[in-house]
Amino acid sequence: MIKCIAINDEPPVLDLVKGHIEKTEELELLAVFNDPIEGLAFIQKEKVPLLFLDINMPGYKSHLHFFLSRICFRKLSSRHIRLST
């Protein structure tokens, strides 16, 4: 099973992503977040190889650039990121 999390500021979209992940036997959903800051805090503590991330979150643009740089350049596990808008 591939562990993953989802981050999106729109609850209906987050619910849709969550539903698709839960229907996929190969994926294990560890958590969902509507705040990217909380998501970053989570992945700093947990090994999460797959991330479903909304990159168009008003009010979080500067945080998202920081968020992505922290994820992409850390020397932890290899990560796969699925971006959505």
C-alpha cells in the first residue's frame, strides 16, 4: 500500500479526492487537510510518499512555494506529488 495525504482548501473537492483514494486498494489515506500549513507539519513528522495537492489556494500562494520547496528538496523519502488546480 502506498501511503498518501490530500491537501485542498475546498471541502467538496477534498471529499471527492478522498473518495477516489479510498476506492483505490493500492492507496492508504493517512490524512486530509484544508490548510497547507497543517499538511506541511504532518509530512515533517510522517513519511508520506504520495501527496495530492491543490496548488491554487488563495491566501496561501507564498506558503505553497515554501511548502513545495520543503517537500521537493528534503532528503527524506522519495515523494510523488499530484498537483491540481
